[in-house]
Amino acid sequence: TMSFQLPNLPYNFEALEPHIDSKTMQIHHGKHHAGYTNKLNAALEGTDMEGKAIEDILKNLDVNDSAVRNNGGGYFNHCLFWEIMGPNCGGNPKGTLANSIDKSFGSFDEFKSKFSTAAATRFGSGWAWLCVDSEGGLEVCSTANQDNPLMPGECGKTPILGLDVWEHAYYLNYQNRRPDYIEAFFRVVNWDAVSEKYNKGKEL
Ligand code: MN
């Protein structure tokens, strides 16, 4: 069939401990992401969107179609989220991405501060993003709920780093301490994976 599949995590559930706990990863991947995937497939069945790439579905979304908006965003956002984290990661980006971060934000620390503020000040549920444009320029933005930068009405650039700030992403370990979770996220960012997305994204 042409339906979307829940991707396997590229590491074990406990691989991101102590920064992101195993129980949260199990529920987040096995219940939340699985739910978005199944509901997306159900929403697409029999429509002309069936069989299209998820990026095309999001870019051409009818924003009033809440089933595809919420579950298509949820499917894509979590696929990206798992890919840009990993064990023995964190630190600073290197190479072209590092240079572009310096050019766009002044320094890595200034980027980190801007991204962390976007994540901390997103009221309720949503995501913080780092996006690239076709010329390699970078921008920080945030979206509500499961919305995504590719959707109509958002920045329209290609997301290369995303942080889930729904309570389901951190509440078991951090309760109301979202800023601590944001700081912990930077200990598990896989900058090699983000660099790969940067290099692909700037050519789109
Ligand atoms: Mn989530």
C-alpha cells in the first residue's frame, strides 16, 4: 500500500537518557507518533492526496482540513524530531552549517538563545524550528499544535531542526520545567543529521 509507516527510532528508547527518559520515548514514539501516522492514513484514504509525498501534502494543505493538518503535521514533525537527536551528540555544529548559523544569527550562542526563547514562549502546545531558505539563509520560528513551517501561512522555509514542546514530550521527567527540557535537548542534538538536512534544504 502507499500508506505512511511509523519509522523505527534510529537508536534505542533509553539512548537519550538522562536528557530524555526511556518511558517518555516509548510513549511518544509508540503511542503519539503511531497515532498521528494511523490517523493521517485514514484521513488520506480515497482522496487525491493519497500516495503523495508528505512535504507536498503539507505545502498544499487546505488549512481547514483539520484531520490532515493535525495528523500530517504530527507525522512529519516527529519523523524529523527522531532524526535530529542521538546519543553521544550535542555540542556545536561544524562546517557549512556552523558558518551559516554565525552569518544568520551572529554566533551559535545567539542562535541557541533565539531558538530557546521561541520554544519557551510558544504558549500551549507546539514546536520551535530552525529553517533554511533556498540560498542557505537560516531563520528561527515556532508553530502551534502540529503545524509545520511548510504549511500555508507559516514561514514556508524548510525545517532542519525542530523541538517538540508539547507536554507529552517532557512532562514525565521535567513536569512544568520546560526551560530545563529545552536545555537538555541541546545535549542530544545530532548536528551531523541537521547538517545533512541543511545541505539538502538549501537546494530546494
Ligand atoms: Mn510529540
